[in-house]
Amino acid sequence: QVQLVESGGGLVQAGGSLRLSCEASGRTFSSNTMAWFRRAPGKEREFVASITWSGGTKTYADFVKGRFTISRDNAKNTVYLQMNSLKPEDTAVYYCNLNSCWGRGTQVTVSS
């Protein structure tokens, strides 16, 4: 079983930056793609970004392209999400995903 723990969320002003981390533990598999999703208040959970095991393929939702960067450190079983130029509409709980496993999320709040 895989456990995912997100961290790095917080309150930031519009235009600011945050770096989220997600550490995986337990029975992690070397060939997995990891991803970030988010759920804004009153909205469905939506895809943000994903990265393959090698890091060779990164996929982003259109609304974060050019602002967010996903990366991973396989030696640490950790995936990161660098978020720059944050907007109030980025306010959400951000979740890490590995196959069918989800973390509990980390709150990101962007003030205008």
C-alpha cells in the first residue's frame, strides 16, 4: 500500500510562489506516473500536472502552463510542484496522486 503526504501549501499574495511536495512511502513502484490535482471550493477535482517516472514527459493543464513546473526526485520518492505567478483562482486543496492512491491534500490560498 502506498501512502502519499503533501506539504508546502499556505497563504500567498497574488503573483507569489509556492512549492508543494509529495512524498510517497510504502509499496511504491518504479514505473509510475505521479500527478497533482486540485479541488477549488464548490468545484470538482481537476487535473493540474503529471510526470512520468523518468521525468521525460510532463503534462500540464492549460490553466497552469508557463506558471507551474512539476518535477520529481525518485531517490526521495518525492514529486514537486513549483507554482509561480499565483492567481486567486489557484486557491484550492492540492492533491498528490499515484495510481489509485491519493494524499490528504494541502491547502493553497492566494489572496488578491
